[in-house]
Amino acid sequence: MRFLANENVPAASVRRLRMAGHDIASASEDAPGAVDFDVVSRAANENRVVITFDRDYGELIYRRSAPTPPGLLYLRFRPMDPEEPAERILALLAEAGVDLSRRFSVLERDSIRQRPLP
């Protein structure tokens, strides 16, 4: 899967997702300081699902009509260690029936909620 990790996603999780075979770009590596609008625009242009801990992306997409990425995964938990986000994402992707495409997904420790993107 193609991802774009927002700056708040730990580098260890980015590396872990890469090791698992995912194509993941990192705003920390190649666009430090990028504003949220630029992150979703890039994700839309590069066909990448955004991974973020920033809850403002919902407002940006649904209320401010920012470019819509192919998917958005909002991680709504405080990681216990830098690899936990990747571990939770990999476990989520291994579940049958879970699709991040064209959805705003909110991943908590014990649940996921999804709604269609505009």
C-alpha cells in the first residue's frame, strides 16, 4: 500500500512499514514543516493514504474542501513506543474486510471507525 506519513508519525514506524513492503513517504524526511493542506495535496497527487496523529485533517477535508487523498488514517492513541503505530497498522491491514481506500479511518487501540471521504 502507498502511504504518506505526517511529521508526527515516528521514524521507527515508517521504517517498520517499509520493512513490511509498503511504499511509504515521510513528510519528516522530505517535507519538514509542511502545512497540513500541502500534506493532503501531496497525498492526493501521489495517490497515497495519509497516516497522522493530527485530528485537524477531518476538518480540512470535510469543511475546508482540501484535496481529498485516496484515504486518511487518523491514529487516535498515544503510542507506548515508536513502533506501536506501525504494529497497529500492520495488524489492521491483516484483518479481512478492512479497506483504507476512499475512507477517513480513525484507529484507536481497540477499534476502528470509518466513513467515506467526499
